[in-house]
Amino acid sequence: MPKMSKLQAAYIAGIVDGEGWIGIVKQHGYHRPQVKVDSTDKGVIDWLHKSFGGSMYEVSPDKIRGGRRTNYVWYLRKGQP
């Protein structure tokens, strides 16, 4: 992971606190830590993906109850590039 300033660390903490979560997911019989962020701002998701790796995908508004905008998702799990 690249070295980051205190300001960048605070920004990331704010994004995860406001639009994401940190938890444990079960995958292939193993429990793994995961960080996940959902946002309608694709720029934030692109930045997280470029900065930390992981995976990203988009969810169209018709797949979200009451959704009006495309939702973008970034997540990072243990053992993921």
C-alpha cells in the first residue's frame, strides 16, 4: 500500500464511515475481512480502486429499490490483488 498523508487517511476513513463498511464475509468456506464502499460518485470508486486495488462494479438504478442513479461499488478482501 502506498504511504499516505494524515489528510488522505482521514479522507478514506470518512468515505468508509459515510458510505461503506468493514466486516467479515464467508467465501469458499473461509471467513475473510472485507472493506466495501458504495457510492453514486464513480470518481471516488475509481480512486479507491486505483489506490488500493480490489474489485469494482456498477449496479444500475433498476436493480436498486427506489434507485434513480447508477451505484458504484468497490471492495477489497484479504488475499485480493
